[in-house]
Amino acid sequence: MTVRQRTFSGIKPTGVAHLGNYLGAMKRWVDEQDLHENIYCVVDLHGMTEPFDPATFLEERRRLFATLLAVGLDPARCILFVQSHVPEHAELCWVLNCVTPIGWLQRMTQFKDKSLRQRDREMISAGLLDYPVLMAADILLYDARLVPVGDDQKQHVELTRDIAMRFNRLFGETFVIPEPVIQEAGARIMGLDDPTKKMSKSDDASNRSIFLTDDPDVIRRKVMRAATDSGREVCLDETRPGIHNLVTIYHLVTQESIADIERRYEGQGYGTFKRDLGDAIVAQLEPIQRRFREFEGDPAMLDREMRRGAERAREVAGPVMERVRRVTGLA
Ligand code: TYM
């Protein structure tokens, strides 16, 4: 008998979710919905760490919530909620801030990358530096053991472990020590225009990423134009990052084994393969897009599910926060 373990993961509501988010995270959350005790979160507070537009922020959050329902997360089988609806996240983040050395945060790759991208260095927010501490609070607040993420979040989950262990040393056993769960294929879906950069939500990514809301024609066009080398062989070859990425996507979307894919396209060149891949992605996203449109048009249902999700999340988070208040002498 497998023991059901508590699982926590999150996704930011800024920008539109893309195929990397779907294959690296969401799809697995759905596939493993009955395997563990799962808690999933739309992390809107994380979305504020870089410049954001208050006029569209609420809408983006709602849209992502609808997307998560559309890909197949079922509130009857998991807890799905919005981070800011559970105030314990910000409270625990503060407590953890006070035991986290700044040096640990300054070493984070994502902080270094994101702050380099910001034109005015003086304006890099404290929130951006603190991002991983809030993430640690998200995870530790639910006694989560497993944290399924893409490769880019591994360092943050490892930092969460360090923070939890330091806290436990200082105040006594309080937190479960979590671990990152990173799948082999799909941990890092790369950009279609440039397979050395990961698929991402950023503005310059329109040809880099397939967004979950892209029209079928746009999806097919992006796949046909995807950067590949001058070879012809469809295979999973690390030294040819373009075709490696496309074969990985094909494998994840169709669930076909790599060996079967390689055999099927032997001697056929990239053209046929890309056409079929475009069709496969369209076929996978079509029902998701249909459900998304339906859910997006029902804001009352979305608000109701968000409220319910937050109530259930607080039932778990409340006692853990109470434990933290007790051991730190806050209560
Ligand atoms: P976010 O919103 O950037 O991404 C959500 C999930 O998608 C994964 N991902 C990818 N996987 C494969 N290939 C890609 N190109 C790709 N791009 C993104 C991410 O690894 C992630 O799993 N900090 C997190 C959100 C977060 C969180 C948490 C996650 C906040 N608190 C607690 C886990 C636990 C983030 O920015 O995800």
C-alpha cells in the first residue's frame, strides 16, 4: 500500500500559463491527483514581486484559477486556493525572514537573473529578494513532504529545507522537511525559438512559448517554425537541443515512448514530425481551452471555489501557524 503524502505546489498568476507550466507542473498535478493529499495554490503575492498592473491583477488571478480547473484539477480531490486568501502565508513569511540569513537569498540564481533584467538596479524590490522565503512559508505551512516543481524551482525548495532545518534547530521540531519532486522528462521545457532558453511567461516570449490560450493555427505555426538543427533524424539527442525539446514535448503530450517516436519518424525528416506534433498539442489543448472558456464565463463559480478552497486551506494552515506562534513565544 502506498502512503498518501501531503503535496504542495504553486503557480504565479502573472502572464498567461504556457506549455512549460503545463507539462512541467500542472499536468502532473492532475495525473497524481489521487496519489497524494494535494494542495495547490495560485500564488498572487509572489506575482507582486516584479512590476505588475493592479488594473488586471485580479483578472489574471481568476483566469489562472479557471485554467487550473480546466486542465483537470478537481476541488473535490484536492485543495485549490489563492495565496492571499490565507493570511497565514504572509505571517509565517515574516517569522521565517527573521531566521533566514540574507546571504542565502542573495545566492539564489533566480534572484540574480531577475535582478539583472531590471533596468534600474536601485528599484529591485525587497520582495524579489524575499521571494523564496514566502515560498518556504507556502510549503511549510501545510506540513508538505513533496513539492512537485520544474527544474527552475529546485533551488528554492532546497532553500526551504535549509530554512526549515534551521528553524527546527533554533525552536525545536516544528516543520516537516520537504523535498523537491522533479520529473525526468519535462523538468525544463525549452523555448521554441531558442532551445537554450527555457519557455517562459515573459513579454519577449511570444514565439518562444506556446500559451495555453493560443489558437490552433498559432500553435501549429510556432511548432513549424521551431528552431532545429540542419539534421534530419528525430531522436532524443542532448547535443541537438531543438529536436531534443520537441521530442520531449511529443513524448509528454502523447504519452508515447521515446523509442516508439524515434522508430515512427525514422527517415522522415523534421517536417512530418513537426506537423504531427502541432496536431498533437492542439488536440491536447482543445478540450482544456473549451472548459477554460466555460469557467471563465462563470466568475460567481470561480469566486465560490476560491472561497471554499481558502477555507479548507486555513483548516490545515491555522494549526501549523499556531504551532509556530507557540514555539517562538508569540503566543
Ligand atoms: P511559476 O509560476 O514560474 O511556474 C509554475 C510551475 O511551472 C514550472 N515551469 C516549468 N516547467 C518546465 N519547463 C518550463 N519551461 C517551466 N517554466 C515553469 C515551474 O518550475 C513551476 O513548478 N515560485 C514558483 C511558484 C511557487 C511555488 C510555491 C511552487 C510559489 N510558492 C511553493 C512550489 C511550492 C513559480 O514561480 O512558479
